Amino acid sequence: MNGAWEKRPGSAPESAALSLKIPFNEPTVLSRLSQKLEYFLEALPQDRRIVIVCVGTDRSTGDSLGPLVGTALSREYSSLFDLYGTLDEPVHAMNLGDTLLKIMRTSRQPFVIAVDACLGQVSSVGCIQVGSGPVRPGAGVNKELPPVGDIHMTGIVNVGGFMEYFVLQNTRLNLVVKMSEIIAQSLLNAVHSTRNNTIIPFAMPD
């Protein structure tokens, strides 16, 4: 499965113009993320299955972004997408390859949205990114894992460049939870808007 999404036919054009990076506390963050996701999804045939893969583990605070998003999505069950990666059943380095194989065997040309945490510059911590092409899980900690996704959503949870494992372990849970809530809501908005023109209410804690 390594490289499965690097030359996938039908993937969104890889262009910087199609990407968005926005701070999680920006007042318009939810609407802008939802609109960017809708841009990618609205051109899909209605019978092309949407699959959301939330990568990460709850054994590391910083790396728990994906499972937190997946758990939030699992509470709002929808037949409009398939979901992999929650706190109960995380998708991580040990089972990522098997998960991708399962997706390819159960869905015909799925459109995969990958969600993952990442590290970045100080000025970018707290930003959420949406872009075309796959995410490369483990790149920040020098792990060789298969790329995932036709498009990706990543949350910059802390500073990269040194002692990455230690940095991920010492990331503030408060930041990760807030980012996960926004990512989950924007995904729900976009999927429901493009698949049945409805938006599902999502209760976000004060």
C-alpha cells in the first residue's frame, strides 16, 4: 500500500491554491474549513464513497488529535461516510497498512480524507490545514509509513524540529481537544452539505 495515494487517478489537483491554513481560534474557522472541504467533495459522483481515516494514538497527547476527531464523528453516526480511527479503535503505525488494505477491499475507488496531527513552526501552532493529496503519518518523528488520503486535514499541535516524541508527549490536551472539535464539525458540515444538503447540529462544549 506504500504510495497508494501518490498517483491515484481522480485525486484533486495538487496545487497550493487549493490549500487552506487557518488558526483554530479564528472567528471564521468553521465556515472556511467547511467551504474548503465542500470544494473537494461537491465534484465527486454521489456514488463515490467518502472514507475518513483519523490517524493517531491516545498514548501521546499531541498524537491524539486524529482519534479524538474520529470519536467525535462516531457520535454523529452517518451512512454518508465510512470512519476509521477512534479512541476505542485507533489507526496507528502498527495497523495503518492493514487498515488501508481493508478500505481498498471494501470500497470501490473510495475518496479518502486523512486526518492527522503534525508539528510545525512556532507561529503555526494551533493552525488547521486542508489540502489536496495525502498526509504522510509519522514523517514528523522519522517513521516510514504509507501515505494516506486523496485530501488531508492536519492540525499543527506543537513545534517541530527537535525531540519530536518528547514534544508530542508534552502537548497541551486543551489545544488538541479544541482543534479536534472544529475539524469534526467542519467534516460533518461538508459531507452533509454535499451529500444531502443538510447540516447536522454538533454540540461543542463552551
